Amino acid sequence: MQPRNMSMSGVVDLAAVKAAQEAKAKAEQARAEAARQGGGTGAVSPAELVIDVDEASFESAVIQRSTEVPVVIDFWAEWCEPCKQLGPLLERLTLEYNGRFVLAKVDVDANQMLMQQFGIQGIPAVFAVVAGQALPLFQGAAPEAQIRQTLDQLIQVGEERFGLTGLVVDPDAQGGAAPQAAPEPAGPYDALLEAAVQALDAGDLGGAVQAYKNVLNDDPANTEAKLGLAQAELLQRVQGLDPQQVRQEAAEKPADPQAQIAAADLDLVGGHVEDAFGRLVDTVKKVFGDDRDAVRVHLLGLFEVVGADDPRVAKARSALARALF
């Protein structure tokens, strides 16, 4: 049930996205099988994927390790409530990604020098080190979908720019138990998805957004609901905008993140996919700090609307990686 009446003909291909996800799942199965057959030589245990790091061990545990695999750094503290939400999520995702990156946890109270070196002003703060190069990822307890997008991009950067293909994980290696298999998705959700489509047909974008969220609350990996939600939220953002005013403001303010984001949304709704992506990649090159992160995150969201298997997304991801590094 692909969402209808969304003025996005040719932009989203649910079948292609589903095929891409199936291909990714098969690749992960192949990696797991290789790990089982090759355990011992160069393999690590699941317990070695999540490590506590301090100032003394940082060089070997993070900098040197980053020449083999991307290292994600979680700066946290015991008193930080958002840290207690984000930390377990990052640990779960680390095991799920099965060696594609390593998670290093840094207690800022005990490692003030590292906190100062990374210029951290608030926690939780998440950075990455790839081939010795530091990259800020996000700050705060971000939604899981956003974190997954960021991790996928980080892994792609590691592979394309530095040839880092990850570590082989041996689930039977001493020092850790194998990560538990993800539960089968619940369902079916035909009625809820149909309700979302009907809301779209009636022009009730808010109702469609809520219907898709109802599915994702129970089944966060539901492909159709994620695509539908991304589309509905995009249409909700452009609803009521004056295209002429938006484009004039974007032309007059080439380094204004919000002006360029609004124009990119209009580009995408109008079917100008490459224009939308190129606009935001160019903006990433012109802004810094929180502004750059806002543009990057928004661009990742537009990738979700178009679909991971679309060649225009792959091209834009590479361009974004070059802009960030």
C-alpha cells in the first residue's frame, strides 16, 4: 500500500527500498556466518565492541583502533538522565551492527581533559573517530531512527574514504555472549497503514502522521510506515508555504540553514531530487556547529523519503561525506 496523492511521482519506490533492506540483511547474515567459521584469527568477542575508555587508554583504544574500524565515542556521566536513555540504545545498536563500529564510553567526570579536548559543552555528546580523524555526530538523546541514519553514514564514510570494513565478531569468543537476535516484527498492520493512506487522500496530514507513528511505536523497523511517515511529514512541512517567497529567501541567504532547508523541501516535493540534495550538501559546506548538524540531519531525513536504494541517494551520501571531511 504505497501512499497515494503525495505529489511525489517517481521519487519513492517502496519495492526498491524493500529489496535493498533484504540485500542488507543477507549481507549481515553472510558476515555472521563468516564470523562463526573464522572465529579465533583476528576475531573479537561481542564484549569487545563496547569498551570503557579513559585518558590513559584513549590513544590505543580509540585513535589506534580507528585505523581498523570507526569508533563512536559516548561522552556521559552518572548524574545525566538523558545519558541513561542514550547509553543502552547505543550499546544495543553496537551489538546489532556486529563489528561495523566500536563504541567507546567516556565518563566526563573522570576524564575532564578529554572533555575539554573535544570541546564538549553538554552531555550526552557523541563523536566518532575514523582513521584518526574526529567527527561530531550529535548531542542529546536523539531518536533511534536519526541515530541509525548517522551510524549508516559513518560506516559508509569509513568504507568509501578509508577502506574500513569493520571487525569480524566471533559470538563464541571468550569474554562475551552472543547478542540476542532481534525479535520478529509484530503485525499485521494493514488496517493502520490503510488508515494512514485514507488520511492522506483526505488531506489530513496530521492524521496520516499519527497513523504511521502508531505503527512504528509497535514495530520501529516497519519499512512502509517509515517511508510513509517521512513523506507525510515532508508534505506537512511544505503545506502553506509560499514557494516564491521561500525561493527568494533562499537565493538571498545562501548560508541560512532554515531558508535552504525550506527550499530543499519544496525541491523534493516538486520532484527535483538532485536539486534538493545538492542544495543541502552545498549548505553543509558553508555552515558550522549546530547549523551544520541541523542541515546534515535534515538531509538524512530526505534520504529516507527517497529511499536508500535510489542512486541519487548514494551519490548525495558520498557528496555529504566529502563535505563533512
